[in-house]
Amino acid sequence: MGAEREPVIGGGAIGTACAFDLTVDAHVHTGFAAGRDAVGVVVSAADRAGLTVLTFADQVGPDTTWLTAYADAVRRARHRTEMTLRVAAEVEVVSPDGWLALPADLTQLDALSVAVSALPCRGQLLDARAVRDRLAAGEMTAEQVAEQLVQTIVRGLERASRYVPTQLARPLALLAQAGVDDAAVSPALIADLAAACRGTGTVVEVSEAWRSPSPSLVAMLRDAAVTLVPASDARYAAEVGGWQYLRRV
């Protein structure tokens, strides 16, 4: 089903109704990196889905060599659609101080989508399995994991926002992957995360593919006046603008 122009109304923020604009998809992938389809194929699928804004956010790093070709492909596609097409890139935070695995040239980008897929800890990057193992061994508590993750995100956003506008990709998804309950994320941590997003102008992606953040965290972020945007995280063109989780949230 294509994206409808009637938004889905959610919880309140600052005393007003808050809605997702389901004609916006803030994070899609292409064959340049994690996706499977060409830019033009993704654009055609988004047109059929009735989208008005589409943000390409392929995964990049210091060794990425195709960024110019990627940006050029998106710019060429702008001539074939009335949609707004944005050139972004997904980058990982790789150290506790917020250091990012940035490509050499950011001038091609309209935005950076900041992700934390592994927890930087004492010179290591702990994936979900490693975090789960440390929790099981009693080496970390759920609350410590949540605190370190939020601190890492905050520092990453502060650093990334110095360069280009920022988005936060699949926020706190690492917690769910590691089996950490939302209860570990205290109101104080949400307040810190929300303040960082507002202070840096970061919009938070609500990911269809990752089901992240959870409905309860979405509600808390809304109440903290954080700007939320739909993001399919689509790896296939057919997944672009296809909302199921977003409608429930």
C-alpha cells in the first residue's frame, strides 16, 4: 500500500497532537552499499508509494570511494521526479568520545544519519552479542549499558552536527538486540538524549525495519519535544514507504 497523505496521530508533545508524515521516508539504502537496487529504481518505487520526500542514507566509512558517484546519481534522479531527494550517509560512532567513522569528503551530503551499532567500551566495540555476554557474566548492568549508549549517542550527535545536519538512526536499537528492557532507560537519560537532539537540531528516525525506538520510547521522546521522522531503512525498493510498525506507533 502506498503512503497516505493523512498522517498517523500519536501521543502529545508540548500539549499538541504529534503526527508522522507518512509521505516522508528519511532513510533508504541502495546498491551502493547495504541495499540491492539502483537509485533510479528506489525513486520509482517511492513515487509509486506516494512519497514527497526521500532521503538516501547508505552506509559509509573512511574507506568509502563511491560517495561522489552516489551523490551524482541522486542529483540526476531529481530531474525525473517531483519528490524532494536528499543525499545523506549513515555513519557509525566508534568511540566513547563520539568519534565517527566519517568519509573523507562531506561536501556531497545534505545530512548525516548517526548510528551506534556497537557499544564503544575500553577500546573495543561491543556488538549486541558481546553486550549480552557481559550482562550475563555480571560485568555490566542493564543501566550501565543504557547510560553508556546514551552518552555515546549524545557525543556522536554533538560531533556530527558540526559538519552537516544530523539524523539519529534506529535509536537505542542496540538495547533491544542485547535483551535490555526499556526500563533501563531512565527519564534522566531520555532528558539527556532529548536535549542533545534539540540542541543539535537532530531529527530522530523511527525505523520500520528495526522497529526502533519502541513505542514507549517514542512516547517519551515525543513528550520531550524531539522531532521524529518515519524511516523505512529499506534495503529493497519494494520496502520504501511501506509502513506497518509506524502506523502502530
